[in-house]
Amino acid sequence: MILRDRHVLVQLKKRSGQKPYLTLPGGKQDPGETLAQCVVRECAEEIGAKVRVGPLLHVAELFQKKDAGRLHRLEFLFLCTVADGYDPKLGPAPDPSQIGTIWASLDTPPARFKPDYRTILAAKDAPQYLGLLDE
């Protein structure tokens, strides 16, 4: 999670036949890679930014619908920073459905976030383990 002035840096995504939605940068961990190394690599690929990985803030579980059933996914949310002059852009290897990178207000309607981390991002007392979230 990259926060700045009540905004969070997010990927703007769109799949065929769906409305655009927002997700946090990140992705699958490669074998032999630490969680922090994964965050650095994924951010470089998706948002074209070198990030500094800070503390682990939250852990969440999600069940993602797939053609073959449900995928059980764990998400680790670290507080990260980018250079002050960073302008949102697509990285060199964005996700296939990624069409942009933007600073989204924490006041953005919840239907646009998948999953909806807005309330967690705005709360100073959110628990570290978030439990099962809907995607």
C-alpha cells in the first residue's frame, strides 16, 4: 500500500464486459523470493516504481472465483513509499487487465475497489489480521 495525502496508489483495471475497478499493486510470489522482494519486483513491473518496503500492516484472506472453482489467496499489505516526484504510470510489465495507475482518493465509491480496502486504509485501529474479505 502506497499512501499519500488521503490517496492510495492503485491500478486501474478493466476486463471485457465489466466496469473499470481498482486494485492494489502486487502479485504472486516467485519461488525463492521473500515477501519484500516480491513487493519490489511487482511494483517495478506494474507501476514502474522503485518502492521502499516498510512494515507489514495487514494480512487478508480472499476466495477468488476461477473457472475451476475457488482460489484461496492470502494478501500481505505492507506500507510502502515511492519517490516524492513519482507520477502514476504503467510499468514495463503490467497485468493484462491493467489500463492505468492512479492516485485514488480514500473517498472513492467502494464498488470500484476489489477487494474494498478503503475503510481499512482510512482506519488507524484496523486489526493486523483482516480475516476473509469478499472479492
